[in-house]
Amino acid sequence: MSSQQTGHSSSFTDLMASLLAVFVLLFVAAQNKKHGERNEDRDLLIRALRGELTQAGIDSASVSADPRDPNAVVVVLPEKLFFRRGEASMLDSGKATVRRATPGLVRILCEGKLRQRLDQVVVEGHTDITIPPGMSAQDGKRYNLRLSQLRSMDFVATSTEALSDSAQLSCYLALVSATGRGQDDPIRNVPPDHDKQRRVQLKIRMHEELKDTTTVDSPILQ
């Protein structure tokens, strides 16, 4: 190979290396932009939910980013306000709280640009480790799993009853699902038989890939 050919080859290699470096920089910048936008929307959702739920009498500290999922927000509802130990149907006071909170919560989820960012709302039922007397530990876990599923379904049924607006109801039903976690996902640093372990929580997940869509702004999100 002549020196001229060697020079051309070296120049081509340098050019390709430069283009690759530019591509990597652009890719990293795009990913950082996406992550920044996702975090901004997640923080916006948290602030809006805290304001709305505080008005409904629910502690704003119940709303937080999910430490295990950067795309999710968790709303923990105090189980002791809603269920007696071993029961699947909410107390009247609990049903009243859910009915009072649901319209505002759904308005935040279903209006404005956040609707395009949301993937799903999972209602998770949880129990403590208490099981009926005489039941084996394995049967007790199955019992608590069924109990937690029934609790989550009772929450969904009660919350849908609170929605008189057909558009809100349709949006909510498209987002919501119910599941039971039983006793296997306890709150850390809390005794496993404590009231706080008997809880319902909402896990609101956002799309990993943000959608660029044009929506009508909601007053609460401006």
C-alpha cells in the first residue's frame, strides 16, 4: 500500500471515529433530556396528587416517588382507616374517604398533558402476617393473598362508584387494575403484624418513552 493510500485510510478512520463520537454525544444528550422530562412530569404529578389528597383528608406524605421504579409514583393509603383485621370490605369511613378523594385524583390523572404520560394505575392490596387460628403458614399466605386481592377489588369498585362523569370513568377504567400482594411486600422497619402493613396503595406508572402529543392544558397543571 502506498503512503497516499495509507493517508486516505487513516483519514477515513479518523472521520468515522469523529462521527461515532458525535453520535454518542447526541444519544447521551437525548437520553438525558428524556430522563429530565420524565422526572419533571413525575414531580409535577406528585405535587398535584399531594395537593388534591390533602384536601380530601389524606396525608400528603403518602405520595412519593417509587424508590424501586423511576417511572412510578406510589400513593399509600392507611389500611387501618379502611379495613378491620381479616375483612375485605372497607369500613363506611373508608368508603367515604375514597369517594371524596377519587374525583380529584382522577381529574389529575385524566386531564392535561399528564394523561399522555401515564401507562397504568395498579391498585395493590396488602395484609399483615396475621392468619386464622389453626391454619398452616403456607395456607395462611394463600389466605392473605386472596384477602389482599379482594381488598384491592373493593377499593376499585368503591372508587368507580364515585365517578359520575362518563369521560372520567372511561379514562379511569382504561388505566386502573387491581392486584393482591398478600403479606409478602411489608413496609420496612415496621413490625410485620402492625396496622400499617394492612394497606392499599396505588402505583401510578408512567411510560418509559415519553409521547410527544398535543393536549388541552388543565388549569391545575399550568
